[in-house]
Amino acid sequence: VDEMPLIAAIDADGGNLYETGPRENTFVIRPTRAQEAGQVMELYRQTLLWMRTVGLGQWDENYPNSQGLHWDMEHGNAFVAVLGGRIVGAMTLDDTVEEQYDAIDWQVRGPIQSIHRLCVHPDAQGGGYAARMVRFAEALAIQRGAAAIRLDTCSDNLRARQLYLNAGYVQRGTCVFPSRPELTFICMEKKL
């Protein structure tokens, strides 16, 4: 997919990000619709299968799950990336602060937003969609009054770490989640 220039940030009523391109390549990031929950769960499943083939243990059969997705959708925090009418990505942007973040030496004070579960379908990876989703999250976080975005990614997920480093995120420390004690997560932050 050719690089499509950004032509709009976030509209006033729904948080959509539109980019140009031929109709079959129109790329939109928007809130997840209720009828799309099954498609997002299938995207999560395909992403989990891909993670396993490349040796990443970040996700499992219990995470992400439909209860979390529905919660995110009900609170206006679940978003999909749609390419030519097909959901190719998903993420959550909210003000959740993980308990494990308490020990991290965060540098930015003030309201924050957090990115969770950002993924791109394996067949669509390499097209720059994850970077566009991060830019969308940053623009929406600013609109929501956040001073920073925080996130974590598995230390083994070098692609995700590089994505965030390229976008200007800074590593602030590591944490371990009780549900996955065998994994170390890199905590990152970007001042908005």
C-alpha cells in the first residue's frame, strides 16, 4: 500500500481519522461498532496465531477477551482500523492506569491515556497501519486533555518496541503482570 497522506485529524463528534486513497484503499480509524465485536475477536485470534508462529507469548487464550472488548466499546475506548471496508487493526485508548505502573518512574505529570491491545492483521502488517493508529491515538489523547500516553509491550516484541520508539516513546521501566509472571513488559511514555 502506498503511503497515504494524512488529511484530517479527529472530527468533533466521533474520533475518526481519514486518509486518502483509491476507494478500495480508503483507510479509516473509528470507534468499534457493536456488530463488529466478532470481527475484532477474530482479528485478535489471528494476531495470537501469528504471535505464536514468531515466538511471542504476549497474548494467550485468555487475553484479549470479549468481556474486555465489550467494556472498551461501551465506554467509547475501542477503535478499529478499516482498509477498503475490511477491519485490519484494533486498539483501545483509555485512561486506565495498571497497578503495576505504580513502580515506574514516569516523567510526565497530569492526565494520561493508555494504549492497549494495538494489533494489525498479519496479512496487513508492513503497510504502516500501526504507525497511523498510534498517531490517531495521540491526536485523540490530546483531544481528551491528556498530557501523555503510556503503554506497555512485551520485552520480546521487538517490532512493537521499535514502532513506539520510532514514534517518540521513551522506555521508563519494566513490569510483570500477575497473570503472566514469566513475561517482562517494557513500560513506555510519550509527552503530548
